[in-house]
Amino acid sequence: MVTPTPEQREAIETYGDGVDLVLQAGAGCGKSSTLRLIAGSDRRRTMTYIAYNRSIAADAAKSFPTNVVAKTGHGLAFDPQYLPRIQRPRQTALDAAKALGIERITGGIQRVLTDQGKTKALTSKLVMRIALDTVDRYCHSADDEISRRHVPRYDGLTLPETRDQIAELALPVARLAWADLTRGDDGVLKMSHDVYLKIWALSRPTLATDVVLLDEAQDTNDVLARVLLDQEHAQRIAVGDSAQQIYEWRGAKDALAQFERELGAEVRELSQSFRFGPAIADEANRWLYHVGTPLRLTGWPAAESTVGPVEEPDAILCRTNAGAVGIVLESLAAGRKTALVGGGAELKRLAWAAEALQAGRPTDHPDLLAFPSWAAVREYAEEEDGSLKVLVKLIDDYGTADIIKAADALAGEDAAELVVSTAHKAKGREWPKVRIHTDFREPKPDPQTGNIILRREEARLAYVAVTRARQQLDCSALAWIDTITAVTG
């Protein structure tokens, strides 16, 4: 029997009052164990635990009391009728464009855009790619209809008049795609899991449960948050860490704040970390200061942890995909068994996209689709974008063939001597010894004030990164934290 901490006892007692509850739980502070304690304190009521991913849901199904059903949001929404369309072969944007016959809408190359002196032909393939990205953003939202606000912005296509032209072409195709996706078995497009989640949400479902337990609530898409907020018959408990909200760029919102704002939920904190000792907690608290949250972590006194150089880390965490690729290539060249969290498929897609641009062919890769050539990517990266600059250097230094070869040479995480990950993909994970990579770059001084201004989302990402270590943390790459004079965003 687990003995609750004082903070956990307060959470259980607040649940017992029957009110909606927000639990702000820092890194390693026992979110799941607290929810298990709450569930075990009242076995008469049915509860639905909504997990961040399938592996967490599977673990919860084994460890939670029998009055709890553990699902992901997609698990709640899934209906076997969608299986035939989900299991169709992979479909490229070009395949989708041909299947829908969108040439009759776009007229092939409908127009050539000019943005900041660069030209880009919008082919049917690229219009389809933008339309599919628009559908993805719509699926993540709580909106009932597809509108211009769902059309993404792309590097290299930033002028207002350019975005107007893109929306004019992409919106009709996006609406046509959505109509096809909701037609049933006779539609021509492959269905994603986010599509049936959106269809379910639009049906305004009522969950057959007394209590809703939402885990990792800080990174909940609006589509799922809206469903849960509308469960007025149930007591709702949202658990997470607002300081770990790192997926806003792909449509996720902080449901903790929504629960507090819209439901008037009671707020309690879990600040005692069981993952690491005081030294790592102190480093985490430096970043929490810049995040702007009142939460501060207390390290577990029995856990021995240090902050300093780590010669042989178990994991290296990077800010960018390009930074992770660089580490992978170096490690493999040194003969080490190396794993990349998320696998090598995205590496291959990036390399293939670069290869196409180098050969003068267009690509529908979302990071590079705005560029007509590899020379245009180089020019944009040099002038405007640091992460693309790293990618360009990697492609130019190593070549696409070596990057594809490296992707195929990756080991599984269980067999690896070194695990490489972006900080985004590292969320929810932990390792004994962690090094932060140097692509977490120091912000540049503001040209007018001279202040070193840190974007709050970057502070949240750094906080996630430094809290993945249990025993040893090498965060010398983040030493610039002491130069920060202002935070924005």
C-alpha cells in the first residue's frame, strides 16, 4: 500500500468534495500514482482514465483499480467500421490529388506565387498537400467547419497576399477531402486516426462514466478537450504540468487552464519529484522561473543526482531534428549502437525531400514544400532560420545517401548504447544519464534594447529536457540561462 504524501492526501480529499479538479504536477511528481490513489479511494464510482498514448493506457489498465477504464482519446472514439479505410496503403499527396481528381478544381499549375522575390509553382500535388495539412489542423480543433484559420503557414511563403492565394486554392480542396473522408467505405482517401476522432467529437458524445481522469492535460488538442469539458454529468479531473506544454505548435492546448477557466476547477499542486534529487530539481526550478509558473520542484532526498559534465550519457537530447541527425551520424561513425526515438522514417523523408529539390523536382514535405529548389532552401536558411541552417549543413556535409544509410543502421532502444532524441519526443521518458545538445541556442540580443529575450515556449522545452535525467545531468549547453534578461510569449 502506497503511503500518500501530504500533497497527494490533499488531492484525494479535494476529489472527495465532488468538485472538478486541476492537478499541476511537476516532472516526476507522481501524476499516475496520485490518480490511482484517487481511483482506489472511491471504488463505487465508474471512472474513465484518458492517457496520452497507447502504452500509458495499457500500463494503466493493468495497475488501476477495476472501476477504471483506461483509454486514449482515439481509443474512446474508435469504431471498427473505420478499419478498412485506416488500413489502406500509404497515400502520397500526389496519390490523393489523382484520387480526388483535383485538377478540375486547380487546373494543374493554377498559378505561380512570388514571395519575397522567390517564385513557387502551386501544382495540384502541393495544393493537395496544403489541403491535407488544413484538414489535420481542423481535426485538432474544436471548430465545426473548416475555415481559413486552419490553413497552415509555411516557411518561405509568409506574405499576406501569398497566404490569401494559398487559402483560395487550398480551402475548396480541403472541404472536398473532408467530404470524402466522411462518406464511408466508398471514399477514395486513406483515413487517419485523427479523422475518426473528429467525427466522434462532432457527434457530441456522452461518456458513460461518473468521473473523467485526463492525464498529460497540458498537451490536449482542442477537439478532445471540448468533448471532456462538455461532460457536465461527470466529475472532471485534469492532471499535468503547464510548464511542459510543448506541442502548441501542432494544435495542442493547455486543458489545465481550460478546466480552471471554464469549469472553475479547484487547483492543487504536486511538487515532490520522485525522479531525481535536489541538484536536478534546482536546475529545473531555474527554468520554471522563466516559464512563469508558481510551481517549484523539491528533489527526492534519497535520490543521488548531480549536474555537471557527463562523458558517456545514456541519452542526448536535441532541440531540432537536424541536431539529432548530426549526433546519430557521429555516433554511428564511432561504431556505437545508436537509437533514435521515433525511428528513422522521418530522417528518410527529409533526405528524400532534399534529394528531390536538389534534382529540380518539387516536394510535398511540410518543412520544405514552400521551396522551389535546394538553392532556395540554402538562401532562406542563411537569412532567416537557424534550424534549417543546421539541416542544410547536414545534407551538404554528409549527403542524402549517408543519412538514409544511417536511418537504416539504427538500433532498437533496448539494444542501444546511446539513445538520441529531440526534446519533444523525450517527453514522458527518463534516463539515468542525460546530456543536452548544443543546438539549444542562446537567444540573440534584441537590436533595439540589447536584452536577451527568451521565448516562453523555449523555456518550457528546456525544462522538459533537463527533467529527463534521474542521476546525472549535463546541461552545460544551457549555461546561457544566466544571460536571459526578459521572457516573451
